[in-house]
Amino acid sequence: MSSPIFVAIDTPDLERAKGLAKAIKRHAGGIKLGLEFFAANGPAGVAEIAHLGLPIFLDLKLHDIPNTVAKAVQALRYLEPAVLTVHGAGGQAMLEEAKAAAPAATRVVAVTVLTSLDEDDLAATGVNGSPHEVRAIGRYGISNPRVFDVCELPQAVEVEPNNGQSTATELKWPAVMNGRSNQQKRAREGR
């Protein structure tokens, strides 16, 4: 891989996604496909994008009981994604079963708090303060060196490993959706 950057292709349109992937192929290290694309095109659509030769970051944020997530990951094995997301709130057992079910080369990434949420959003769900939530849920992944965590860059400094070793904060980036950061989003919404 020439670049460590995975480019998000957020469209349900398979032909548009293929065109974008072809256009950025020489500049990107991989393609991130999310739930919208997956719901519209399924595993066959992911396979078509993967056939273009770039690693796939499959951002599905799987979250269910451990056995169900493991079976879902097993169903996706043949796609051999470079990265596959699960939701960190699913707990240690779910994370471990997801990783065990994934191909050996697939990084299972625990999403802790959705990047679109701010403290007001979390408070509305009964969670007081996003840094504390990131610490509490993030430890699931950090205590297991086979699982990696994703969070916004400002939150990354708030996450501390249980065992004193920084084994799982490898994947971090600022949340930018449609060219706007969360701060810009909140300003636009008047928050």
C-alpha cells in the first residue's frame, strides 16, 4: 500500500463508487465503504469495489450479541476486508468473537462513540461527557491488543490503555464528513 489513507466513498450508487475508486486508486491506500453503500449493494458490491485492487475498510459498526456478530463476520470473511468495524459498546466478548471470526489479516476496529455525537447528544442518551464515555468503552479494545480503536483525534488523548501500554490507538483521525468537521457541523446547527 503506497498511502496509509483510506478514502470514504459515501454513496449508494455502485457505478459512481467504482468511478470514484478508479479516480483515486493511484493516490489512496484503500477505500472505506459504509453502511449506506453496503445496504444498497451488499457483499457483491463490496467485492466489485475490491476487484479494483485497493484494500477495503468495511465500516459497518456491527453491534449485537457476540454469537450473532461472529456469524456476521464469518459471512463477510470471503471479502477479506483490511479493516472491519464493530461497535465497542458490544463488550469484550463480542470484540473477541468478531476478531476470532475475521480473516487473520483483517483489523477489527472498535468504534466507541459515533463521531457525529457531541456531549449534548450523549447527555440525551444518559451519558455524561464524551471523554468519559470514550475512556469507559475504549478500554474494551485497548485491553485487547488484537483490536484497534477509532475515535476523533481530540478524543484520542483521552483514551488510556488498561495495562499501561499503548497497543490499540494506532488508527485515529479527525472526523470529517462531507468536507466539514463536527465543530463546523455544530456551528451550522447553532450549537
